[in-house]
Amino acid sequence: MTQSVAPAFEPAASDSSRDDPLYRKVTLRIIPFLFLCYVVSFLDRINIGFAQLQMKHDLGFSDAMYGLGAAVFFVGYVLCEVPSNMLLARFGARRTFARIMLLWGLASMGMMFVSTPSHFYAMRFLLGVFEAGFFPGIVLYLTYWYPARRRAAVLSIFFAGVAVAGVLGGLFSGWIMRDMAGVLNLLGWQWMFVIEGAPAVLLGLAAAFWLVDGPQHAKWLSAAEKEHLIAQRDAGRKAAHGHSSNSFAHALRNPRVYLFAFIYFSLTCASLTLNFWMPLMIRDFGVHDVLWISLYTVIPNAVGAVGLILIARRSDRHGERRRHFAVCTIGGGIALSLLTLHLSSFPAMLAILSVAAVLIFAALPIFWTVPSGYLSGNAAAAGIALISSIGITSGIVSPWVIGLIKVHTGSMDNALYLLTALLFASGVALLRGVPRESRAG
């Protein structure tokens, strides 16, 4: 694949290597902090996957009840995601991110008090309400700083955070649950929620002092640097969107918003399956000690973190999205289907799971570079959140459906076949539904 020329809608001068020092300065200032916040947020979202190794037994929950509880999170998330992103556009990123992190950290710590299914569902719902808007807020926030051709590499850092959260969860969740059990008469999974939820509260307080709402508010940039960043951002938006409306209604009327939502739905069905069910998959490979299960989850997540960054950077380097995305989704689907072979070799099964993790995780940052090419202004805030909130309904559907399939069939094979079909469909949808000359490549 040859290096592509910068597209006409974004002048090459605005994305030249001469700007690298300025974007490196921006990246070093805002990305490490947001990355840390995203890792903590995802750890608080997926640690329920580790908690189930003890929680279901201690509280008498079935796989279907656990799946429903995992899904309820996304009910609250979907209901509040668009309003949260609209509030970010109105009140700024600093206050919005601080609010989100403080509230979700408190809700995550509150999971320690769960004792009945109704408690479980209520706390998961509140966690979804409080976290709503964080990820689409990051996507929107990055459009304030970076032109489109630089975003896949930047977004890949955040999606690496998904894998890093899996690594940290694997390293610490099993240890906390096993070795902290009984301390102060608390169960191991109770300690896990307290210890892993507390950092979000601290980061929420820090966000109010560290973040700024955009380049124009950055005291650590010179006046010329601010003007240059804003000029590049606005020039890219004007060339890409022309005279299109910036209203929320425009986002609602844009048919591609719903195409993107379907693609994201299909993709997140697979990625959430890896996030929530990976510990159980590894147990089904023949590992039964809770600490070893959590440690083995480190391997697919670590490989996935490195792989997705390399693939996303290649996509940026070649200025191509559609084929990269299709290769990742179709290849990831094939890898998931191979897990149904139930090979007797544990290393082989772990390797297949790792390939699936690399490809599925890598598809996420590539996908999110595409929607912002069709939306701007208030339409971007609403459209990105709308795509995310519709697509993330997969979190309502997939954990519950997979839990039911596992209860009724005793295995996840049929669920993996269904996920394979959805991944294939998402790859084809982006190839056929997004023009080659667009920002998607």
C-alpha cells in the first residue's frame, strides 16, 4: 500500500511535519492525563467481569442475572450520553470531565454494598448514568486540538487504554479478590470495587485544575501556537463540511449517523464480549485458580494494546481507513469463530484469543476517525454522542443475550458465531457505505 497524498479538504501545509513539535507539545500536555482517566474508567466498567468469579457464588447470581446486570449499565449510559455531550459543548470539557469522574468513582465504590439482584441492577444503572458522555466527550474534545489525519494515532492511545485496563485488571483484580478476602470482614470482590473505584474520585478532582476547554484557554501555549491550532481546526472543518448546518437536527437527519451507529453496534458487541467474558473464556480453557485466570487475561490485552497502536498508526500513515477497518473486523470475526474449535492446547486457544483481541481492539480507533469527517459544531457534539449511544446499546443486548445462550446451551459457541456475523457485517458496511474519497480513506 503506497503513501497517499493529503486529501484536498485538508491542506497539506496544515498537517506537515513542521507542525510535529507543536502537536507533540499538545499531546504531552493533555493525552497522558486523559489516558489515565480512560484506563480507570474502563477498569471500573470491566472489573465486574473479574468480580463474577466470586460474586455470583457469594450472592447466588446466575449467568443470566450477571449478564442482565452487566447490560443495565448501558441503559443508563445510553439515556444520558447525548445530554452529557451537549453539556460538554456548552459548559466545557474541564467541568464536564470532573463531574463525570467524581460521580462514577463514587458509584463504582458503592458496588461494595450490593447484596441482592435489585441492588446490583440499581448500582450498575447509576454507574452508566454517571459515566455517560465520557468517551464521546473525549472524541469531541480531540477535534478541538487535532486535524482529522492525526486522530487515528491519538485515538489509538485511548483504545490501548482499554487493553491496559484489562492488563491492570488481570494483574490486580485477582490478587485483591484472593488475598484481601476477609480483611475487615469484607469479601474479596468488595475490596476490589473500593480499591479500583477510588482513583476515579481523585482524578475527578485533578481534572478541574489540569484540563482546559480548548486551545484558546491553554496558558501553556503561545498566542501564535493557539492561533495556528485553531486555524488548522477551523480550516479542516470548513473544507470538509462546506455550508452544512451545525444543528442537532442536522445530525438527526444525517443517514450516515445511523450507518455509523450500526457499525459501532456490531463492533462493540464483539469488544464488550472480550471485556466482560474473557475471564470466563480462560476458565473454560481449563484454568480454575482465580489469580491465574486474571493473570492470563494480561496476555491478550497486552498484545492487543501494542497491536492496535501499530495498526492505527499504519492507517494514519497511509491515510486509509476502509480497508484497514474491514481487515480488522473480518479477521477478528474469523479468530472468534476459531475459538469454537475447543482445541486441547491451552497456548493455541490463548493465541487465537490474542489475535481476536488485537484485530477487534484495533478496529475501534480506526472507526472513530470517520464520523467526525461528516459532522461539525453542535452537530459533532450531538452526532458523535448519538452514534455512540445508539451503538453502545450493544452493551444492553450482548451481555444479556450471551448470558442466556450460555445458560441454555452450556457454551458460548453460538454467541461467537453471532459475533462473527456482526463483525463481517460491520466491515462490509464501512466499505460499501463510506465513499473512498472521504476522510475514511
